Amino acid sequence: MSDYGSTPPPPPPPPGDGGGYAASTPAGGGQIEHPKGMTVLILGILGLVCCSPLGIVAFVMGNNALKEIDAQPGRYSNRQIVQIGRILGIIAIVLLVLTVIWLVFLGGLAAVSGGSGSSM
């Protein structure tokens, strides 16, 4: 009844905050957040709410960040945040295009209806 030849138990986890948030390089192969993740999300929200051209920036940055995340699977933990920001950027771009089409339509309608109010 000896323990000779059996494997020892694994060491306890290192002390930390226990929140699961890794701010810098992982100490044991854990995941870190992509540095552009929150920026893409904020740009996507701003593009949707107040400034549609920011949607283009969110879409481009989101695509680049997703390529970096997919190139190194298991390194970054915030792929969903980047994806949400990218989708919000797409919605902002669609709204921007619809707004431009609407303005062109209204401008064309004003030109066809005769912009001058006086006729002699």
C-alpha cells in the first residue's frame, strides 16, 4: 500500500484576482483580449448612433482584427466583441447608403418639380 509510482497531484493555481481577466501576456498559456476589440465595438456603436462614416472604420478595423484573431486561435478571448462591432459597422454603412440614396432622390425630385417658383 505505498504511493510509489503514482503521479503527484497538480500544483495549485497561482494567486491572482480570480476574475479571469488577463490584462497583458498570459502567464500560463491563457488568453488575452485583442487590443482593438473595444475600439471596434465603440466605433460600431458611434457609427450606428451618431456618425455613420465611423461604421466604415469599424468594419475595416473589425475585419483586420478578426483576421489576426483567426490567425492565432486560442490567443485572444474577445472575438465576439470584435464581431459585434463589425456587425454594427455594417449596419451603419447600410444606413449611410440608404441616407445618401434618399438625399439623391429628394434632390432629383426637387429638380424635376422645378426649383424656381416664378414663371414669366
